[in-house]
Amino acid sequence: MTPLIWGFRAVLGGFWLWAGLSKWLYGFDATAFLQGALGNPAVQAAPYAGLTVAVIEWLIKTGMPVVNAVIPLLEVALGVWFVSGKVLRGAALGQAGMSLMFVVCGAISWNPLLLASSCVLLALPLPKKP
């Protein structure tokens, strides 16, 4: 396996494991994040704003316990998949989906970089298994 793939796997696996475990261990509530997304002018001005706002409002009203449980579990799963290398393409697709979700809600920090790394991983040829 190429050093580039090993490097991506180690860094991304560590990132997602840290993100998920810290949320799980120290508590996580996505309500403030989603309410902030509703107030974000970029979310309001987007062409898909009607659908995004409706989904976020529905999640805040009815789905917060599920969101608060699923986000850390998905992040830990992505970390395990990246570190183990067993489901590398699936982990890259999952990372792309989660990062895109966060970008749509207005979280621009690391998410575009994570989305780009997903594209790189999906474009790289993975070694054949013996």
C-alpha cells in the first residue's frame, strides 16, 4: 500500500475517532449547531434553503435524541474503518457525506478539506488483495 494511502488512513482515522469519542465521552448536543445553521445567511440564501430549513427545523423539534446519538457513532465508525482499512472506500464515501452535510449547514472549518481528501481517496487506485 502506498505511503499516501497509509498517511490518509492514519490521519483521517485518528481525526474521526477523536471527534466521535470526545463527543461520546463528554456529551454532545447538536441543537445549538442546528439553530446556528438556521440563522446562517449562507444557509438561508442557498438554492436548496427551503428543504434544508425544513429538515433542520424538523430535526430540532423531533429528532434531536437520534441525531445526538447517531453523529458520534458514525464518527467512531468512520475512524475504525479508516484505521482498519477494511472498508476504505465506504469510509471515504461516509466522510464525504458527513462533511457535505456539515458544509450545507454552514460549518466551513475543516469540512471542505475532509471532502477534498475523500475525493482523493476515492480517485486513488487501492492495491489488490491477495
